[in-house]
Amino acid sequence: MLISGTLQDSDPNPTEVRVEALIYGYVRDDLADGRSDELEDAMTSLAQSAGFCFAATFHESTPGDGTAFAELTAELKRADAHHVVVPSLDHLAGQTIPRDLLIAKLAHEAAAQIWAVEH
């Protein structure tokens, strides 16, 4: 989204303000294989190339726990953000809730779209 305008109507130099949508990362640490930094770098690169502002990564440290996923959903709603990036869709699988239901939950509760580094 690009918003152009002036700070004051009398300002002879228009100011351009670029507002980038927020995107949050989600990683299951059990799938990261010690590559969390590398995966986060890849997610950040994808976010930047798509024109997003990468805000933070939520790490699911206990397989099947879902705590980080719940925190991610709450943060998306709080920040009025609508984008999530994952290293692969596998990071949304293997929980007690099937992947398709997790994706639907993000879409329903936060109007979120999922971006994956690897398809």
C-alpha cells in the first residue's frame, strides 16, 4: 500500500510514506533441524520481496502443543495483520489439529493468507 500526500497543505514538498503490511513467521522447531536462523532468513527474504514488513517469528517448541499457533493467531488479530509465512506447509501439519483446519482457522479468525518459502 502506498500513501502519498503532504504533511501540511502548505508544504511545497510532498512527502511519500510507504506503509507495508505486516507478516508474521511460524516455525515448528522440531522440523527446523537446527536451521531456525536459516529458515527465518528465507522467510524474511520472501516477505521483503513480496513487499511486506516482517514483524516476528512464532516458534512452536513443543510438538503438538499449539501454544505458539494460538499466540500467533492472537497477535494477527491484535495487529490487524493478515499474512503468515512458513518455511513449508509442513510446519502447519503434525499438530493435534490437521493442517487444513489450522489454515482455515487463520483465515477465519484473522483473515490471514499463508505464504510458504517451499511449496
